[in-house]
Amino acid sequence: MKKLQLNVHALKHIVEDLSNKITRNHFANITIINSNDLFISFSSYRKEKLFISLNPEHPFLCFITINDPCGTKIGMLSDTLRKEVKDGFLSSVELFNNDRVVVFNYLHTNDLFEKEERRLLIELIPHRPNLILLDDNDTILYATHYTDLTNDHPIIKGLKYKPLINNNILKEEEFDYDSFKEEASDYYLVAKHRRLEEQFKPVLTHIKSRIKTLKQKINVLHKEIDNANTNLNNKDIGAIILGYSYDEESLREYIKENNIDYDFSLTPGINAEKFFKKYKKAKRTIEMDNIELEKTHNEIKYLEDCLMESKYMNEDDIKELANLLFPNKFKLNSRQKIESKPGEISYRDWKIYFGKNAKQNELLTFKKAKKTDLFFHIKDQHGSHVVLMGDNPDNDVKLLACEIALLLSGKEDGDVQSTLIKNVKKGSFLGQALFTTYETFTIKNIRKSTVKLLKSSK
């Protein structure tokens, strides 16, 4: 996101663009994407929407084309802007104090239908961005971030706004506005995913917590196996005791030298059996713990894949994931209808579909796909099913399908296996795919265009 770092000269270009396009417009709608990002649409200029990011690392604003707007996030910011800014008539846009602060001067109609002058300030200062509403006397009505009087830039409701001390020197530097807008459009996809992360934080946190618990379980299992390994020699001890059954002197000497827990009130046979039982118990523990270890490692990998795939999920996908993983913890309202479906990418004459959870993988591979379609899956690991539909796919679209399979598993390189759908059989659990005939593709790096295409997929 280096291109999103704004200096005053670059911001001057953006403000000029805003002024030319939206002056004498009404604020038509305001959508809060997440806790840092929002966009504003205008009454007459509808070609683009104003994207505002208060991300502390790279705050910015500019116009971008948004074809798939999301609903607004409910909260104080949304309520305040809808009440105090929406439908306001924008009279001018300017750079404040020749600093990285953009001012929207507008007329607001109050509850008594009186016109009031208002100012919406967007402070685009890295590590301390802010959105501030002022009345006609520059009194602070609202801010996303408040500070106290000890701060060099106090932001307190009811206090008169005190401008930042501007130490910026306006330098004429080259600014590629088109490239900047392209980067901002890419970030919009990130902002939408952050919205889902915030909305479904309990689900994602629960997955991470489950992974942490499983890793602790692995440590416990390893300790049990180590302890059990120390008891495997009980088999030899029992055999030696039996061997000395008729040589009490040698038996006593062996027991003393090796400090063995032996009960002389019992026969050598009974004592030997006690050691054989310890051996059998240790062996059984190791066998069962190794099975449990494999199951636990598989569950961790599956949950980690779910977290990775969540980057490309929509709201319904995450609801479905929560319902699949933790049906008793995250119960859906009976009226809620999940319309989750596999992801879809159109590429020239072909379509690439991919599952984002086990249920979608099952649906895609064993119900939606045709026998002649191509199936792709990351080699020797859990991962999404990727299906390439269309006749005579060339190597370029096959490469794209391989890259998507890797990205969905959080990989930047690796081997991907491909085969016809007719060769894929159902496994013993939901979404498992089994096949023995396949072609292997080795991917050394993934193209940036593929990452962008996947993030913008349906």
C-alpha cells in the first residue's frame, strides 16, 4: 500500500478533482464499511464514489468505481453522519491550512428546517487520522477520535477546533493519480474483508482459540507418548523375570541391580504379568495417541485453511462456516436463509469455481461439475476444490486455476494436482476427494493479477 501514502502535493491534486466533480452536489448516501473505512455517494455525480480511509497506516481519500457496495455498518459513526451530513448541500471542498486536512463546507438543514453552515474535516495524518464535524463557529460537534487538553491538538466535543501546527512544505512532486486510484480500489477489497472480520470476530476468534487448544493437546499427547515409551521395556523385564523363575538367586540379583519393583510374596509368573500389562498399556497408549495426533494435526490444518479461505468469503459463506464448524455455539435464526455458493471467476471463455468450505467443496465437485470438467487441488494437503469449466482450456487458464488452489491454502508456491472430475471419488467425510490419476503442476510464484482476480471474485 505504498502508493496510498499521501503528501500535501498529491492531496492537492485529489482535492482539485473532488472540487470539480462534486461541488454543488448533495451528500446522497454514506456507507460505513468498517471501523476505519467509508464511502460517500453524491446526488449528481454518480460515476464514482468517494472512498475515505482512516486507516492509521495510510489514511487517504479519493474517488473510485464501486460496483458492489455493501450495507452500512450500524453504530455511532453511521448514525451521526446520516443525521448531520446526509442530504447536506456541498458548497466547496478545500485543503485546510495547506496541510493534509480536507474540508467539506456544506449547508445542513436542522430539525426546524433552518439552514446551517457545517464543515466536515478529514484529517489524513498517519497514525492519528480523524473525521471531525464542526458548526459554523468551528465548534466540534463530533469526532471519531477525541483527545484531551494536554494534547497539542485537543479534540473535545464543544471545544473550538484548533488547527494542527503545519510544518509541511509544499513540494511539487510527480503524482500518478490513476495509479493511486487503482491502489485505492484494491484496498477497497481489503476494507470489505475487514468489515467481515469485525462483524464475525466471535466466529474467527473461536476458530483461532480452537487451533490454540488443539496445539496444546498435541503437546500433551507427545508427553504421554514419551512417558509410554519409557514403559516399553517392561516387556523385556517380564521376560527376564520368567526366565529366572527357577533361579531365585539370579532373579534377586537382577532385581537388585536394576532396582525393579518386585513383590516377593507373589510368584515370578504373576510379577511378570504385571510388567507385561504395563507394556501392553504403554503400547496401546502410543498407538491411540498417534491416531489422535494425526486427527488433531488434520483438524488444525483444516481450521487454518478455513481462516485462510475466509479472506475470500462473503457474509453467507462465514455464516455457513460457523454453522458447519460450531453448530451448537453459533446457531442461526430459523428465519435466516444462507445463500452460500462456491466462488466464481470468469476468465475469457472459461469459468473457474472454488469451494470455500467442506460443504461447498462437496456441492461443487460432486453435484455442480460435469465429468469432463477439470479438478484442481493442492498436493497432499487439505484445501479448496477448484473446478475449471469450459471446453479445451489452454495452459494459461490451467495456470490460473492452480494459482487459485494455492492462494486458497495460503501458499505462494507449491504443487497442484489436476484430473478430470470423472476420476474424483467421494471420501469418508464431507468434502473429501479421492483420485489416483492426475497431472502435477509446479508453481514457483503467483501473479499479482491472480491475487486481484480472486479478491474481486463473486
